[in-house]
Amino acid sequence: MRDILLASTSTLLGGTYLNYLKSEIIELFKSVDEIIFIPYARPSGISHDEYTEKARSFFASINKKVKGLHEFSTVTDAIKNAQGFFTGGGNTFLLVKQLHEHKLMYMLRDEVLKGKPYLGCSAGSNIGGMNMQTTNDMPIVYPSSFETMGLVDFNINPHFLDEATYTKSMGETRETRIKEFLSQNQIPVIGLREGSWIRVKNDLVKLEGSLPAKIFEKDKEPYELAAHSEISF
Amino acid sequence: MRDILLASTSTLLGGTYLNYLKSEIIELFKSVDEIIFIPYARPSGISHDEYTEKARSFFASINKKVKGLHEFSTVTDAIKNAQGFFTGGGNTFLLVKQLHEHKLMYMLRDEVLKGKPYLGCSAGSNIGGMNMQTTNDMPIVYPSSFETMGLVDFNINPHFLDEATYTKSMGETRETRIKEFLSQNQIPVIGLREGSWIRVKNDLVKLEGSLPAKIFEKDKEPYELAAHSEISF
């Protein structure tokens, strides 16, 4: 059983936190009144408390309670007893390091695969893939493993940028980097543009939002997948 | 003893491979007639042979022989017997993984600290720092450690880009990422712009090229260091 939403970003340019996903989030968490927020990715180094307040403020607007995972003395119990989860964006290396250190990565996966709703944004979506090796983040800490939950059978590259976004002085484009990943790995990669998300309901995995996604598979030319298409490899 | 050149890039926009550094490279390798090329970073996934040919072609123009490290059956002997080294750019994760796997990282450091000339570009410069945690590369493979040679007592961010290079849709700037690194680490970081390099002669460490570098230290505002300045923390 799966009830999962993996979004490229939390915030659209000019928008407010999670606002563009509001109706989707209401639907995802419809049978849940409290959500465990995983603040470990700490964007720009903000504290776990500050980050949790940001999530709490949004979820208050849709009448859901939020508890920060760091608020629990026994985090494994918090995961097991949770009704649903939200993992915020930030630095994927920080997030993955802490999830492995606290032995939470596979425990979280198991709870999500029981059907508990899971929302991920950016780094929180990276950990829904097979591994974190298509993150855009800087390796500011060393995780004990790059493996992630594998809630879907592919990797996600959030905040995907098209070639045309880059000037020549900016070095490797996102496409070049993902192709380098595929020179060493077999896992397909979804280049998920801002405003796009992946919605998983049991066996159905769909690309949502208004934009196509760019799909990278080993030994294939990258191709575009239209919005609202099923994702299947 | 140190005789080291760590460059942001191998190739300036519109230029040819290593050409802007030609006179520096002639000076660096003046007492050497054969250089060991370390091709492990494999930019865009090119083969070790292809990459070595690229280096060989440049060094032929200044009458130096080049052997690819991968051409030796015993790579540790190749490092020990070498007169000098050049590590090319590409993916830092690939490079660091292989250097650790072959037990070469600290052996290479020891040989360089005996005074053998070392040239690094991009990923090859990243490994001259304390660790690889300020690379811009995607983590396409998992190295057994992020530690690098520590030929200098700081980290390098090659291909450093200014804030103004980014459009709002491009996500975290380089500065934001380096500040995230400093939220978790104490090591100073040199943001090395294209066309800049660091020249180490024994105890003297200098920023060279025509541009300033941006320096990031923990709990300090980032600041500019003028070209031809000494680097000292």
C-alpha cells in the first residue's frame, strides 16, 4: 500500500510555503489529524525548531497538528506510532546522514509502505527514490550510506533545470550530471521541474502538475513525459 | 616541501585545454620529463585512455611524457616511482572513490609532500583540500571517505560563481551551499573563480590569476582576497 506525494519543491517562485500543493495535501492527509515532520535537512542551517514551526504554521491552516521528529526522546517510537509523515527540503546529505544514524531510513520506509501518507519536498523527495545520488546538494556531511527508502523504483532529480537555463560559464548542466550518474548506475532518473510532483496511490505512479518531466534511462536518449502520465519502467 | 598548482579549471571559455596555464605548467614541471596522469574523474564518462590522450597531447606540446595511472599493473608503484603528477577534472566522487579503493590518496599526498610537482584542475584541485565536501559534483558513486590529501589547510570550491550569475529559478547559489558547509564544518573555503589558481611553493601559498577569490570562514562574513595575495588562516 502506498499513499505518497513527492514534490520537486515546497515553494514556487513568488508563492508561499506549500501553497501550490494545498488541495493535494488536504487530500493526502484526509484521514490523519497529526503529522510527524522530519526537519533534518535544515535548509540554510536553520534549527529543527524553526523548521518545524514553518511546517506547523502551514498545517495549522488546514487543521492538522504537526510534531517535529526531534521533539521525541525515542524517535523510533515516534516513527512507528505516527499517522503520517512530511519530510522537508534542505540538504540531502544532512537528512540522509541523520536518518541512517538514528536507524530510521528503513523503519520510515516500512511505515510508509503500510499505507501511511508521506509527503516529501526536494530532499524529502530524494529520499523517496532508490538512492540520493541524483541530489543537487553539496556533500557537507558524510552519510554512512547513499541508499534511501526506494518508495518508487527510480531516482528523482528535484528542481530540474533545462539546458537553456545555463550560461556557458556555469559549467556542467543538470543533464550532463544525470548522464554521468547513468554512466555508473542503472537506475532511471526523473528530472522533476518546479511545480511538478509524483503521486503514488498503491500501484499507480503518476506525474502531476502542469509541466512534463524529463526522463533519463541508461543507454537511451532522454525524453519528455507529459503531465498526468503514468510513470512505469 | 611543496610544489603544487591547484587550478579552478582546465579550460577557459573559448580556450583550449590547459592553454591559459601553459607557462605556469612549464615552470612547475621544469625538472621533470615524465608525468603520471590520474584520469579517474572521467568528465562526461570518457574512458581512462581517451582522457589520458587529452593530457598527453597537451604535454607533448611542452616536451613532457605522460603515462596514465591506469596503464600500470601496480598503481602504488607507479605513484611511488613518479617524478610528478597531474590529476584532471571530472566527477570528484568518482575520483575520490577510486583513489581510496586503490589506497592511493595518502600515498599520493606523501609523494607530493616530498616536493614532487603536482598539478590539479577542478576535481584534481578539490582533492588538494582537506576534504571533497565543497565539490559542485553530483554524488554518482559512494566513496569510502570524503577525506582528501590536505595539501593545503583549507577547502577549494572550484568554478566559483557569483550570486549575480544565478536567476531566481535556479535554486541555492554557490554561496548558500558553502555557508551550509560551514554550518557543519570549521574548514575555510576558497571560492576559486575560473582562470584563478593556487600556487604552493613550500610554505608560501598564493592566489594567482587575474581575479580575486571569495573566502568563506566560519562565523565570518565572506570576503574577497585580491589576486597575488598570500593565503593564510
